[in-house]
Amino acid sequence: MRLNFIATLTLAFVAIISSQTLSAQRLENNIAVDRPDLSGKWAVDIVKSRFSAKKGPEDKDLIWTVEIRQRLPQFSVKMHSRIGDGIVEDWKYNFYTDGRFVTVDSCKDPDCRMYAKWVNNKLVAQTFVNANILVAEEHFELLPGGNTLQITFKLAEGRWGYSPNPWSGVIDEQYTDYVVFNRTKY
């Protein structure tokens, strides 16, 4: 009798632990998958970041903060940047991480849409204009330790102010930045 009670108690404990573990996971193709929580406030680490020669900051006086709110499948990003000479940029966008297309209101081009999905533990978001021309790709990756975020910004040749040409639709390595951020607040 006592042995049955201990066995039942052990099974109940395992069930509770398992349910708590699964609540932190997302089911994908009926398989539980962990996703890193990128939520929080982040500040750029200029020393660890690598900017492309085509559009990197001219000086090291860059202030760049990112605030992410992640409630899967919803994902919200607010960015603020200021370069030493006073150029200030603020932008915000919301999307889903389950592959749905969403309209990007802050985009300057008409019919600007974003699509995002997880590729292993990296979130990949792509922005398209005119229905199917790829103009940007962002990779969000939480680095080991959990307090460093790398966002890789990849741009296609086109109208980002660096070229008068129309969008090429092809990601160009010369327009790729590897920006590292340190968590300032969870």
C-alpha cells in the first residue's frame, strides 16, 4: 500500500514538472520546441558589432537601443538610434513568428509586408515590397549566456538611400550588418 502511494506521488511529481516544462515550449509539427525569449531592452555594443562598409556609422558615437516584446507567436520590436552627428531614427514593427505575412505600416514603399519564422533557435524576418521583391532580412539570435543578442541586418541593393536604383531583390553582403546588443533590462 505504501509503495503504491509513493509510486503515485512520484508520477504526480513527474507530471507537474513535465507540464511546466512544456508550458515554456511551443508545439511545432506536434513536437515540443524551445524558443529563446528575446524579450527585454537591449543596447548596442559597438565594439562587438560589425557594420558594412557601405552603410556603417562613420564614428563610434552610435546610440542604438532595441526593445522586444515576445508573446509567441506575436513579436514586437521598437528601435531607437542616434548617430553622433544628430541623425535620429525611431521605428516600430509587429509581426508573427508563425509564417503569417503582415503589412508594415512604417515602410516607405507601398505594399510592404513582413514574414517571419523560426529557423532552429534563430528568428528570421523578411521584408518584401510590391508583393514579392525581397528588400531586407533580419536574423535575431540570442547568444550563449542569454544576455547578448545579435541582430543581423541584410539588405538588398536598392532605395535605402544608398543607391538610386530600384530594388534588386537580391541580398547583398556589402549591405549586411552584424549588430550585437547587451541586455539592459529583462
